[in-house]
Amino acid sequence: MVDRKDTNSAKLILAVIGAAVIGAVLGAILVMQAMGTRPGDRTVYIVEPSWCSSCNTAFAPLEKKLEQSATADGWKVIKLSALSPRTKQLAKELNTNILSVPAVIVKGDPSSAGFLKKLGARLQRVGDYYIVVPSWPTGVADVTKGWVDVQAYLDKNVIDKNRVVQLVEQSIPNARISIHMAKGPYVLLVTAPPGTLGLLAARIPIAEKTEASIEIPRVVANVSGSQKLVQEINAALRASIPGIGVQESNIPVTGLATIQTNWPELVAKAIPGSQIYNNVVVVPRQETVALTLYLDVNRESKVLKELNELAPTVGARIHVSPIYILLLRNGQVTTPEEGGTEEALREYCVYANYGGAAWLRFALGEDVNVDENTIQKCVQKNGPQIAQVFLNQTYAKRITKQAVVANGWYVTDSPKDAVCTLLNNVPANVCRG
């Protein structure tokens, strides 16, 4: 027979144990909520763009592996169309309208997601969610909008259809693309609703753009000049303008080539250093090049280093004129890096008294056999006038950083670029890379 007192004691013990269990569960729930998860939050959302064929093809093997691994780990996998109402709600919770798709979005504690570790996935936390950083090709989806119909007309002998599809899908949210054969004076024409082609046009820089279309026209060109220069121009045009038709005319003229074409602006973009005169593209090449160098006092200067690299091969064909950038600050003349005015005048006096080769070595910090008294006298006697010339040039040309002006008109930041653009018969290894 059980004593009533013992029965009551047992009930009391069970009540205490029950309260402790409930407290532990509630504590766990509170901890999980603090971490941004709730009990049972173990969901993987896979957002697929039905229109992005290249994206889905590349993603398919990983998607299958991901789905199998997540399911085996006890996670729920939900597949969504990029433009479905649930995806719209999901994007709202992520505080965005734009998704890179295909997308993998995790809701739950990622430390318990062994499948993510197996896949080597990198995660980016957004609120209560974790987005897997894509390692696969993606398109762009605007979940607040419907389809954007894009028509692409192309010459399949010239333009890679798959590349066009990829560029469109990466550039235009929700793009649904149709491919057609070209039927006009172009090798590629892409039409889309107004205002949607900006990013695509930026990725095809030689294209002509209007509000609702971009076009790569069918270009023809007749190049006249010396055989070597014509061959060089021909190669550059074919590398830059898809489907261009080039005819060559070899004439005994050195230092100059002309290009007659139906698209002079497009052709001029493809040939650095060219100019347009009366709708004819003129490509000047010369035996020597004059470089005006706008410099700061800096022995690590890219300009000085490139000149030094050019010296053994074409140095004798380059005439340099250094001008140091000087500024007026609080009534004092100084260089962009303060305190360099004296050194700028010293370097220029080496140039004035010993020539360009000695000046370059001196400016690079190498040992040069110059008379210090001669340099000091030059600075004392001519320094103010030299500084005034440099100051006037700096402000007249609005120079703010180092620059190279070749032959009085071609502006660059690279002596090598100027030489390879304007000089005849430059050894191939000089301009390579």
C-alpha cells in the first residue's frame, strides 16, 4: 500500500522535472531566435530563371548534387521560379528587388548544414538568410517585373550566338531572348524595350547604341600604305571589328596609311593614334617621335621606367622634353609631393646641360658623371625662370598627374603606348604585352 505522502512527493518531483525540461526547451528556442532561426528552420531555396538557358545548363550538375546532399542532411529543398510570388516575398525579406540567378538561399543555422561544407560554399548573411555566393554563371532577375522580350539579329558566320545570349542574360533583368538571322547592313542588332540596353552596350563597346537598340554594323575598309603598316592595320581591324571586310592597297609611302571606310568613327576607335580627315581615317607612323613628359619628382615613376626599358631598342629615335608639374600653394611654388621643387630644378638642369640619356639615369637615381657645381649654378641662375615656365605649363594644360604628349597631339600616360602607336618599324618584342 502506497503512502499518500509518498505519492504527493513523487508528483512534486515530476512537476519540478517537467518545469526544468520546459525551461530548457524555451531557453533553446530563445537562443535559436536570437540567432535568427526558429525550430524547424532548415530550408534551402533554389531560385531558377527559366529563361536563362546558359545559367541553368551550367548550374544543373551542382543543383542535383546540392539537392541530394541537403535532403540527406534532413533539410527541406524548395525550388522556385525567379518570377513566382514566393520569390517576390523572399526578395522582400532580403530587402532587394534584384537577384542573381540561379540563386541558393539558406534559411537556418548554416553550422548544421554539412552539405554546404562538402560543396565548399561561401555564404553571405542577409538578415535571417544566408545566400550562397555563386560559383556558376548567373543572370539578372528583377522579381517585381515580368518578362523583357529581346530580339537579336545576327550573322552566325561572324557572331557567336551563345556569347550574345550570355551577355544579354547577364545584362538585362528577366530577358527572354529570340535569335534571328541578320537581314540588314549589320552583323549584330539587338532590340529591347527603351532604357534596358545600357549595361549590354557597355559590354560591347564598338556597338552603336540608340534608346531601344544596339548594333554592330557591317564595316568595309580599304587600307592604303606601306605593306608592313597595312598588314599591321589589317590585323588590328579584324581583331576589333567582327566581320569587317578589308581590302589592301600597297603604295610606296612611309610613315602614313589611309583607310577609306563606311564607318570612320568605328574604325578610328580600333586604331590607336589615328585621326579622321574628311571621312578618311589617317594613321600616322614616323621614324622618330617627340615626347613631352609632364612629371612629378618620383624615381618609381612608370614614365621613367618605361623610357628606360625603351632606351636600348628605340631610344635613339625618341626625343624627350621633361616638364615638371609645379603648383602654387599658399603663395609657395611646390611639386604635388611637397618639397620636391629643388629636386625638379636639379633634374632639369642635368637635362639642359648633359642631355636626355644622362637626365633619365639621374632621375632614376643612378650614378651619373655630372659636375655638381655646374648643376648648382644652373639652379641658382635659371631656377626662377624654369620654375615659372613649369608653373605656367601646369596651369595652362591643367595637368594634375603625370602624362605624355607625343608629337604635340597624342596624349597618354605611357611612353611605350606612344612609341608603339606612332613609331615605324618598332621591334615586335617592344610592344608585346
